[in-house]
Amino acid sequence: MRVSIAGSGYVGLVSGAGLSDVGHHVVCMDIDEARVEGLKNGIVPIFEPGLDRMLETNFSQGRLEFTSSIARAVEHAEVLFIAVGTPPDEDGSADLSHVLAVASAVGDHMNKTLLVVVKSTVPVGTCHKVKETISRKLSERGLEIDFSVASNPEFLKEGAAIADFMKPDRIVVGVDNEKAENLLRELYAPFNRNHQKLLCMDVRSSELTKYAANAMLATKISLMNELSNVASHVGADIEHVRNGIGSDPRIGYSFIYPGAGYGGSCFPKDVRALEHTARANGYEPELLKAVEAVNNRQKHRPFEILSRHFDGKIEGLTVAVWGLSFKPNTDDMREAPSLYLVDSILNAGGSVRAQDPQAADEAARIFCDRPGFEIVVDPYEAARDADALVLITEWKLYWAPDFDRLRQEMNQAVIVDGRNIWSPEVVRRRGITYYSIGRP
Ligand SMILES: NC(=O)c1ccc[n+]([C@@H]2O[C@H](COP(=O)([O-])OP(=O)(O)OC[C@H]3O[C@@H](n4cnc5c(N)ncnc54)[C@H](O)[C@@H]3O)[C@@H](O)[C@H]2O)c1
């Protein structure tokens, strides 16, 4: 099938790679011309394991094209995906300007029937707005063209995005007519070989499903973080508690890790946007507010622990920070807990020497004008002469460090494990002062 995707970020590029890999002819479009030129020359603007190779293969075999021309994208497509960003507006609602800009441009260029599919995470009612925008543009041009707008939220996880796209748990589509449903069934047939994964529903339910999924996951994290703080107050060990509840199949082990809070480009903004949608429709979402509040507090936990250890005297200290991306296997630092930690240390007069396997460039860009922030290549170099080490992102590289070497290299052997990846006994046996989240 002929597919176009407006927006060549994490979602657009992974979708483009995945759809072309099964044989569809895909045009990936973006308004960022430098990004498009880079892609044509094999430069992938984001880090996502396996993505560069997959883009390269499908590009060289002629199934994948990159363009900054929306006219080309519209002309090519039977199905056109909108996969542009929906960042938070000041009031927490989703900023739909990019989505509606694409809709408007589609209406300016459409000359034949088209299925427009909204893949961006958008509040309930957005597909309707997209449809209205395109219709308005068509009528301004004096045209009457049969087109549909469907919802198809994306559930991929950064860091495992290719596997998630190629072998999805489910493919949610929201449609208002059979023709659109059939087109999407045909498009996704190669991903359904094992069993039917396509869940077809009305458009509004599909739009809400994406927010519901992220709200549920964010709630699990915040509840676990809340419990970790209770554990600290009552002298219990949250890791024993985690094992004790995870074994119940109704609860399960996934997504119940205590830590430094959730970040990233999705959970924070999506919880806020869902709160906003609920409120705008006359419902006060008490639980969602609490999920967000607990998370905001939790992001400050590693610094609080650090500050308590040094009696609030951070000035003049050097803190090594391991991990900056919001989670391992991505270079994405949007709303990462590391941002709060680094900012707090610098504001308190300390210096930061940080290491991250992929987010170094992004961190350098964010903190370039902050004196006291330095980024280094090697984790032990970050720890050399440091007064404390805080682990904030659990990259595999950090799971089994040489603690003896750390104790020798550090000025003061103090470790704050913001993800509970190390054993307190093992670290303390090496003569290191060790703190973690919700464990004695
Ligand atoms: N990143 C994720 O893990 C993830 C997962 C599921 C859903 N989502 C959702 O998917 C959407 C896209 O997220 P992302 O992380 O890929 O965003 P991103 O910021 O990585 O990419 C968005 C791209 O859209 C481009 N763009 C903006 N306006 C445009 C326009 N008018 N025409 C063409 N291109 C335009 C930007 O230049 C950018 O390259 C968001 O709604 C997000 O919530 C993201």
C-alpha cells in the first residue's frame, strides 16, 4: 500500500521503518528540512536500537522515501498518518497546533480520496477537529472529495520501539466507517499473522484508550513510589514488598519498580492532558492529580537524600551522575528525573560530572550555559574525586560496577541509587555509604 507519514520523530520513523519493512511503500515527511536532508544521507536524528539499519535497508531498496514536501506526501498516499508531536500547552492540555497544521496542509493538497490516520496521542475529539479542518480547506477550494479520519494510537516504547512496532500486543484503531476499517486491516495484516491483534472501536474510545494506558502505567509507578516512601517511614524494605505483591497475578511484576519518578515525552504530558480533558468535560480527576503530584515529589527524592547526607551543604561538592536519559536505551531527556537532580545540585552550589551512553549530546545542549556541569565519556571518570555518586537511569552498563575502584577513586564514597539496582549489603561491604529508594 502507499503510505505517507507526517512527522519523522520517534513514532514517525519507527512506523515508517516498520511499514516499509513489510513491503508497503512509505513516504516519511517532516517540516524540519535539515532532519529530512540528514535522513536522505543516512543520518538518523534519534537513537533507537536497530532503527538506523532498518531505515537504511528500506531506503536503499526503494520502499522508503524522505521529503519535506507535504504535497508529495499527500499525492503519494492512500493512507496518511499524522505522527507529529503533541507537547503540553501551558495549562497542561495537549497542544494540537502541529496536528491541525498537518490537517490544514492535507486539505490544501488533497485531490483524491484519502484515509487520514491520527497516530499522535491526542485528546478525545481531535480526529473530529482534523476532519473539520480538512473539510473546511476542501470547501475553500470548491472540492468535494470522499475522505475519512481514523484514530490509531501508538503504544511503542522508546528503547524497544522496533520490536513493539513489529510485534505489537495490540493494534487499536478507531473508525467511523467500514471502508476505513478494511483499509487499516489490510495495512496491518502483516503484523497479525500469529493471531488477530487489531482491536476495532469507535474513534473517541480509541483516542481515550491511549491516555488510559499511559495513566494506568503512571499510576502503578506513582503508587509504588508512594509505598516506597511509606516503607522508609515505617522501617520496611520496599523491594521485599515489591516481590511480595508482584507474585499476585492480579498485580504482576511489571512496572512496579520504585525509583526517581517517571519522565519522558509521554507519561507526564499525557497524565496532565487527560486531567485537562476530564476537567474540561466537567469531571474532577482526583486520582490523576495525585499520580502527578506524587511523581513530581519523587523526582526530587535523590537530591533530598543527597542533601540530607551532607546536612544541606552541597556547595563546593562534586556529584557524579550516572544516566541522564529518562530511561535506558534512549537519548530522550524530555522531563527526565536527571534534569531535576542536576538542576538542584547546581542551584545548591555543587558541580555535576555526568555520564550517559547516549544522551551526552542532548545533555550538553540543555546545560551548555550552566557553569559547574560537565559531561564525560567514562563512568569512572565521572566518579573520580567526586563527593557522591547518584545513579538516576539504570543503563545496563551500570549494573555491575567495580565498587572497590569506585571507593578508591571517589573523594567521599557516598552512593545514592535512584533505581534500586544494587544490593545494599554488597555495596556497604565495600566500605561505601549507600542509600536507595525505600530500603533501609
Ligand atoms: N515517543 C514515544 O515514545 C511515543 C510513543 C507513543 C506515542 N507517542 C506520541 O506520538 C506523537 C509523536 O511523538 P514523537 O515522540 O515521535 O515526537 P517527536 O518530537 O520525536 O517528532 C515529531 C516530529 O514532527 C515534526 N513536525 C512538527 N510539525 C510538523 C508538521 N506540520 N508537518 C510535518 N512534520 C512536523 C517535527 O519536526 C518532529 O520531527 C506524540 O503525540 C506522542 O505523544 C510518542
